[in-house]
Amino acid sequence: MPKIVVTGGCGFIGSNFLVRFVPKMTDSTFVNVDKLTYAGNPASVAEIANALNYEFARVDIADAEAVRALFDDVRPDWVFHFAAESHVDRSILGPREFFLSNVIGTVNLLEACRHLWKTADGHVFHHVSTDEVYGSLGAEGAFTETTPYDPSSPYSASKAASDHAVRAYHRTYGLPVVVTNCSNNYGPRQFPEKLVPLMILNALEGKPLPVYGRGANVRDWLYVEDHCDAILAAATRGAPGSTYNIGGSCELANLDVVHAICDAVAEGTGKDPAALRRLVTFVADRPGHDFRYAMDTAKIRAELGWEPRETFATGMKRTVRWYLDNPAWVDGVRTGEYRKWMETNYSGRTTR
Ligand code: NAD
Ligand code: DAU
């Protein structure tokens, strides 16, 4: 009966991971370790909160003593490490928190595992990371697991540092780690500062849809449940010390994503799609904005047989439906802090 610590389980991907696997893996005990920052929302895990194999612990992973005490108490067999400051724009306006949570926080977890795990057998530290560590692509090519790191933002620099720390603990101490680097996720329970939920909610409310630059930057999109399945496959079947790239093989320019969201919102509500598209407003670009990300996912497909199940069309339809069906969740996250962030990030961007 493995004991599993999931850090950041009240955030977007961590909550989807728990909601997906706590009911399926009843022979495992899950402990959700989360600081509950602005991005952490207990309502995201409400449907499993009373499960017999689930517990919650409010802990800041940047607090080494608190992490050590928790791990000595729980004595986890596996760790799935999702917790991080995750929003690129916030990292540009305030980088420090990103290095505390993402770098020091990761090192504190690694240290706790190093002290607890006397052998590698039966253990895994799964580090959830991003394609942004590889930097920016031009029009051609894709990142592989051996592409050199070249991060652009304070967020991606902090994630790159944490990836290096995780691999160093494997090489130096033999800690059984697996690293996955994934492209842009979308789906239920995503905090509406990110492109997809922000555009869905603004379109529903007839508000402007702020597109950075001319909307030409390209991202690769993956439905969050497909990411969760890939993480479980890599953690349980990947070799210790290995890295896997994860992605949807679904490259889209941002403006095309926003248009697709307008169409999905129109389909879900009966609104006029052309009127929704007219809400697009081009605003000042993100400093250091990476032009394009694309993932070569041949390794995880060949070694672990993982494939995404959702297409962008089916995944977006499910995502829009979730936001329409969960107005209480939306109201709960759009607090005063959220309104302050929207004001801070968007009021300084000149409309062209
Ligand atoms: P999120 O911002 O939605 O959630 C982050 C969670 O971590 C929140 O619950 C927050 O309270 C918690 N947290 C933050 N700092 C903490 C700390 N110091 N101690 C304890 N808990 C803390 O993030 P997300 O989008 O779910 O991303 C999860 C992970 O996946 C991150 O490591 C991110 O880098 C990575 N990732 C995200 C994407 C994406 O598209 N969202 C893609 C690839 C990788
Ligand atoms: O690639 C994986 C990464 O994807 C994760 O590691 C990050 O945690 C996650 O936040 C995400 O980063 P992005 O910067 O790509 O996501 P974001 O939703 O902020 O922006 C997606 C694209 O849309 C990006 O090119 C910037 C643009 N954008 C974003 C916002 C919020 C806009 O044009 N307008 C906006 O209002």
C-alpha cells in the first residue's frame, strides 16, 4: 500500500491528478501538501476530500523544517511534485517567490527524501516540469529530451534550476527520480489568469480578449487528463533517472487558440461566434516572450506506449462545459487578489 505525497494538489494539474487517481488507486494513501497560495483552491479537490485514502496538509515547501517534519511523519514511498509558482507574467513582475518555492522548495523535498529513503527500492520522486526550460524555437524543429536548457523568464529559469537539482540528487545520491517536461495544459480547474480559462470567462461575459503582440506566438496544447496519465506512466514504468517530454502534438498560434475558444463558447451557449471574435484586443507583448514551443514526444510514445486521448476540439468542448457547469468554483477564485492581479497585469498594456 504505497503512501503518496502529492505537492501542489490544490492547483490546476495537481487537483486533476488527485481527482483522477484517488478513487482509482484505493490501495494507495494520498497526502496533498499545499501552501494554498492564490493559485491553490481546496474547492478543486472537494469531490475527493472525504475519501478514506486522502488527507490534506497545509505546508509551505520552502520551509525546510516543516517539510522534514511532515515527511518524517508521513514517510511517503512516492512523491509527485507539482507545487510551484507557475505563471510567467507574475514571475516577470515578482521573480523572488518563484525561486523560493520552485528551487528552494524542490531542494527541501529532495533533502527530506534523501534522509528518509535508505534504498531506492519502492520509491520514486517524480518532478513535474515544463517545456519552457528549453527556451524558444523558431519556425522549425522540436525540443527533445537532450535539447540544451535555455530558459527565458524568471519562471522558466527557476524550473530549469529545479530540474538540475533533481537530476543532481540522482547522480550524486542515487535518489530514484523521474523528470517530465510538458507543454501547455488546459482543462478543468485552471486558474483564470492563464490564456485558456481567461478567454473562456471573458468571452462568456462579453469582455475584451487581451492577446499579446499580434497573437502569432505558438504553443503546443495538451488536455490536462492526458498529462496526468503520462505522469503516472512515467513515474511507475520509467527508469530511475530518466526524463520524458510530454506534449499534445497540437501546435497553434495564440490567435487561433482564442478563435477556437470563441467557437467552443458559442457552441456551448448559443452566442454568435463572430461577435465573440470581435472581442479580441491586441495588447502590449510579454517581455522576453518565447516565440514557439514544440515537443518531440517519440520517447514516451515508444517506451511507455502513452498517447494523448483528447483532440484539441474535444478537450476544449469539455473545458468550456466545465466552466459553464461550475460558476461557484469560478466565483470562489475571482477574489480581490484576482481583481488586483488583472488590474496590475493588464492596465499597463497599451491597446493598439
Ligand atoms: P498552479 O499555479 O495551478 O498550482 C500550483 C499549486 O502549488 C497551488 O496549489 C499552490 O498553492 C501550490 N504551491 C505554490 N507554491 C507552494 C509552496 N511554496 N508550498 C506548497 N505549495 C505551493 O500550477 P499548475 O499549472 O497546476 O502547475 C503544476 C506544475 O506543473 C508546476 O510545477 C508547473 O511548473 C508544471 N507545469 C505546468 C504546465 C501548465 O500548462 N500549467 C505545463 C507544464 C508543467
Ligand atoms: O509551456 C508550459 C507552460 O505553459 C507552463 O510551464 C506554465 O506554468 C504555464 O503557465 C504555461 O505558460 P505560458 O506562458 O505559455 O501560458 P499562458 O497561459 O500565460 O500564455 C499562453 C500564451 O498566451 C503565451 O504565448 C502568452 C499568451 N497570452 C497569455 C495571456 C495570459 C496572451 O496573449 N494573453 C494573455 O492574457
